[in-house]
Amino acid sequence: MITSIAANHAKGKSAQDKIFGANAAAVAAAAKYGADKVTNATIGAILDEDEKLVCLPTIEKVYRGLATNELIAYAPISGLPDYLEKVITAAFGTSRPEGYIAAVATAGGTGVIHHTIWNYMDAGETALTSDWYWGPYKVLCQDMGRKLDTYKMLDENNKYNLPDLKAKVNEILGKQKSLLLMINTPAHNPTGYSLSEEDLQGVIDIIKEATAGTDKTVTLLLDVAYIDYAGEKEEVRKIFKKLSNLPANILSIVAYSMSKGFTLYGQRTGAMIGVSSSKEIIEEFAAINQYTSRATWSNINRPAMKTLANIYSDPELLAATEKERDDYYQMIKARADLFTKEAEECGLPMLPYVAGFFLSIPAKNPDAICDKLHEDNIFAVPLAAGVRIAVCAVPLKKIAGMAAKVQAAMQAVEK
Amino acid sequence: MITSIAANHAKGKSAQDKIFGANAAAVAAAAKYGADKVTNATIGAILDEDEKLVCLPTIEKVYRGLATNELIAYAPISGLPDYLEKVITAAFGTSRPEGYIAAVATAGGTGVIHHTIWNYMDAGETALTSDWYWGPYKVLCQDMGRKLDTYKMLDENNKYNLPDLKAKVNEILGKQKSLLLMINTPAHNPTGYSLSEEDLQGVIDIIKEATAGTDKTVTLLLDVAYIDYAGEKEEVRKIFKKLSNLPANILSIVAYSMSKGFTLYGQRTGAMIGVSSSKEIIEEFAAINQYTSRATWSNINRPAMKTLANIYSDPELLAATEKERDDYYQMIKARADLFTKEAEECGLPMLPYVAGFFLSIPAKNPDAICDKLHEDNIFAVPLAAGVRIAVCAVPLKKIAGMAAKVQAAMQAVEK
């Protein structure tokens, strides 16, 4: 009796999404006890102080104001030309790196990672990211028959751990010809950490040294999904200058997403932006990624692309959008500041948070702690090495007292 | 000097899209000579008699009326639950096949083909489709390291060629354990052919016979992208009854797209619907394709899914939508009827057209004929074995006289 018809590599695949599961538990509790009694810290989207999903008003106005044609027509495979131009500006601001640059539209940030893994890794090769990482990185590698290894993101002083990165880069490049290194910064999911300019320079020095005088190559993917809530706009973008004039055997790819910066999560639009000192490598980048787009999703959501293009073509719309983003950045920051202050007061350990939607508590029994927190009607996401708290989604009044409860749950579980 | 950084399998990929190229030439001619002088028969979308892109009014009303939440929030990875329920109804109508059924949301019809090739073929295996086929089928296979072979769709009497299909099925299953057979019907792109119920029964008999008593398997993909403009709604859906109670080693997948039926081309939403007599195989279908969605695009356009769910939950909205679709079906049919009549009158050969956006003229020198037609300011798409005319996009007044001009161009080129 045949019970499977999947290809050999596809048999047995399945994923329980812990985030959706934790959210479902929170929703059920809110229905039972009342929303005011429940703290749902699982959601990766901005909720305002009334726990309402935020859509930046200017974005909504521009999107809803699009002509029918722009709402429904196909876009070119690689993206609308004005989008591809403006998304580079949106990503880099005034810190546009020197070199050849091309952009290809994608299905959100996930789409960038998909194309990058597919087109810049051979089957069976190993990619590298930090030990605190967004879980889907591994799912993407596994589904495409690639592996994922990790380096320790932070040393014992909670500083960015360049020595461990260097050891891992050299170890992997000792075994394979090319390496994909994925770094989620600024405002890292799940910790809220941001690499400083010096941290990124250290990364670049490591991969330059590892490839110098060899035919080895590195693809450095910077996943900047949270950049628009990471701090002062131009300040947080200074890291991009570090991508200027790198050797031809280092290709930089910036994963830009409209999900958070435009609060258009469900519209599935982003862009992969390639930067190289080599014209040929950027031409190859544009050609092979367009080809994979044709072979994956054909083309990308036109109205979302048009919304970005229109806003970045109109200084007034852009100023309004940036004001709105900044207000919500400040709202999230106030929540994270309060949690951090209370965590310090009660001695709850925290990973170093700079900015972003999430902060993380390192812990030995994350699942048990999250279960214990359910008794307080607090819902968070258990990770492999800690608990993720979505400060983007919890109003300030519910943040108050939360750190102490996490601390109590941790002590109850670990005693 | 390094000039490529792509993975080995990705080096050298590039695709010139002939359809976009032909369309660009038509747009340039319209700018030069005036739109009224130019016939653009390249576009795969419905243009009305004023050559304006059509959006079904009820669809636009429902989409634009969605609450902000529905416009911007993430959807679950496999799709909104109400969408997954209603899209099965939308696809099958009253001809829902017996068996286990599950749906997974995808990026249009292309997304269905992506997941099916990825999850139901091993690397290096060969898929099968008819010799007249939508070009991207091959691009998808190639990008994922699979091959595409073809059978002759029509015999010398322009009847569906079951004997050639049978020979190819047996040839491929002689070499590999499983076969993906892709059939675009009804209203086939590029010819407008539709398999009759007897044709499809013949297909099923062939794959049943080829797998009976063996552990070989067949995945039968029916690409029904054009079903909502293929004829009377329930009549064209009767083919789905043929998918009932097939042996467990045949999995049927229906590729449903909202691009044409909802005129939401650029919103990139569709669904893969699996049908099997085996519970385990449908559970595997839901699990492995959700996994690949997570690993490809994460989740699918929420407002487009919600639009379908809302319309198929409201009999009045559905009746209005079906009336609008039928009006445009009649508009396209009138154009195809006129072309067919004039083709017969002037002796221009045509592939058997039943319904749909396109009709095709078999020819030995398609590129030369299309170039020659540019002298008449007529723009069509050259295929490997003929010329594709998009009757969906050309108003009736420009159809008049077109067949004779194609005939003249063919004679000029072939003399």
C-alpha cells in the first residue's frame, strides 16, 4: 500500500510553527479571560497601545489611492523599474555603497533568502549564521538540501563574537568553495542586537582575509528586515558604506522587506539588492535571480511595489511616512526601555537589546518557562536557547511587571 | 579575476522573455503611430473593446472594501482557513471529486507548478507535458534541475493524441520511479484547446495502466488557470469528477489561479489542491507543501485570499462576479469566432480553439512571421512551432482582417 508519493528529498518534511502555536494559545486565552487579562508577546507586527494592528496612515492612503491598473496588472518579472530604483534608495539612504548595484523584487525578505540560498549555494553546502537566529533560516536551507551552521553571536561579555565567527568561516571555507554568511542586523530578530560599524568591519576583514588570494567566494547577506525601526535613519544605514569596493570574490546582498517598514506584512513584497565591485557579478546577479523569480513566483505584487515607488518619489509623502515610522519606533523603544529597566531591577538576564521588534531572555528551559507563564496569561515564544518577547506587540501598561513574572517563572522552572 | 560567484547549477542562467519583448515592440509602435493603428496581440490579460485592462467590478469593490487588518496582516503559512475552504469550491463547483482533498495557498498558478516540481520530482527526473506548452514550464523544470519532455498534443486529425501520450508515459516510467504529467486544460495556453471528458478519461486510463501493480507513481497536474473563461461553469468542471477514487499511486493536483478568474494578475494568489484516495498521501501533500511555502515565500497575499473567501461566502457577490466573468467570456468568444471564421475563409491553418485567452497558428518560421507582421503594426508572440494570438486583448474591430494579414505574412515568409 503506497502511503507516500513525495520525492525522496521531500519525504517526511513538516514544521510545527511555534510562533503560530503560541499565538493561538494567546488568542484562546483572550477569548476565555478577556483581552485585558492576557499579554500576547508572540506577534511579529506592530500593535499600538490599544493592541490594534498598526498600518502607517500614509502607506494606507497611497495604497488605497492606486488606480485599478496598478492594483491588478502583472509587473515585470524582476520588478517595476521605478520600484527597483527607489528600493535601493529606501534601503541605503545616503549610505549607498560604491560599486555595481542591482535589485530584484522578491516575496518579502523570505524571498531574498530563498533566492540567495538557491543561487549561491551548491546542494549539500553549509551556510553560516549566528546561534541566535530566526528559525526559518534553517527551514529554508533544509528544504533546498543545504545545511546551516552557527557561530556564537556574543562572547562572555555580550560583545559581538568575531573570533568565533572567524573560526567558523575558516572551518567551512576549508571544506567548500563558497560560503553564504547571513547576518540579521540592525535590530536583530530575536534579540534586538545591532552590529556596530566596527563589528561589521570586523566581519568584512574576516571574510576578506579568508578569501584573499584564493578562488574561494563569500556571499554576505545582510537581512535588514527591521532597519526602519532600528534608530535614526541615516545613522543606522552607515553600515552599508562598509560594502564599498570589496574584492570581487565577496558579493553583498541586502535583504530589504516592505513587511515592517511599510507595515505591509501580508502583501509579500521585498527586494534583494546586490552590491559588488565586479560588473560581471552584478550582471550575473540580475540574470540568475530574475530567472529564479520566473521559476518560483513569476512576478511580485505590483501595488505594493508602486506604493514604495510613489512614496519615495514624493518628498512630502516620504516625510510623512518617516514621521509615522519614528513615532512607532519611539513607542516600541519605550516598551523595551521599561522591560530592560525592570529586568535589571529584578535581576532577569537579557540579551543586549539595541532596537527592534523583539528582545530575548536566555534560558535553559524555554518551553517550560513559556508554559509556566501561561498561568499568568503571558504568552511568549520559546526558542532553542531562550524566550522571545515581542515588544512590538505589547502595550506599555502590560509590559509593567512582566520582567518580574518571567523571572519568577524561570526560577520556578529551574529550581 | 573572478567573474562569477553563482553556484555551479546556477551559472549562465538567463531568460529573454519573448512575450515581454513582443509587448515592448507593440507599445513602442503605438507611441509612434498611434494606438488605433497598432494591434497588440501579445498581452495575457483581458482588455475590453476600448483596450482598457479589465478588473471585474465586484472583485474590485470587495478588495477595496477590505478592512485595514485584512489588507496588511500576515496570513498563516498554508493560507487563510476560509480561503482554503472556498477555493476548493471555486475550483470544483458541483464536480468536487470523491476522495481526500487539501489546499495550500500559492503565488498564483506558477507557485503551484513550483511546489509540484520541487516536491514530487527528484533531481534529474523528467516531467511530461504536450508539445504546445506555456514556456515557463520548461524554465521551472530547468531552474530546479529537472527536465521536461513533450508528447504530441494533437494527431493528424487535430484530435487529442492519446497514443503518443501513452508511449511517452511508458517510456519515462521505464526510466524513473515517478512521473509528473502537466496538462493545461480547459482553454489551453497557447492554443485554446480543451480536453473533453473522454480525453481526460483516456489520460487517466493510461496512467492507471502504467502504474497498476507496480510501486511507480504519477502526479497528474491539471493547470486550470483559464477555467473561468472556458465555457459554462459547471459543464467545464465535469472533468474533475474523473479524479474520484483513483489508485493511491496517482496523486492529482489542480493548479488554481486567481490571476484570470478574479482579474487579480499582479496580486499573485492561487492554490494547489490535492486529490487522492489515500488519507496519508493528502496529509503528506499538506505537510510538505506548507513546508516549502515557509521555505519559499513564507505566506501568501492576505487581501486577495480574503476577497475570494468573501465572494464565495455571499451568493449575491458570487452571482455578480459570475455574470461579469460571463460577459467577458462572451466578449473573448466573439473575437475568437471572428478570427476563426476569417481564418477558414482565407485558408489560414489554426490549432483547434475551444475557449480561452489565446489561439495559435502552426507555422515553420514563427519569428519571421511575427517580424513580417510588424509591417502591418500587428504584434503577436512567436512560439517554437507557431504564432500565439491573444484574443483576450484585441478588440473585435481589430480582429477583423487580421487572419488574412497573418496568412499573407506566412506566405511572404515561406515563399
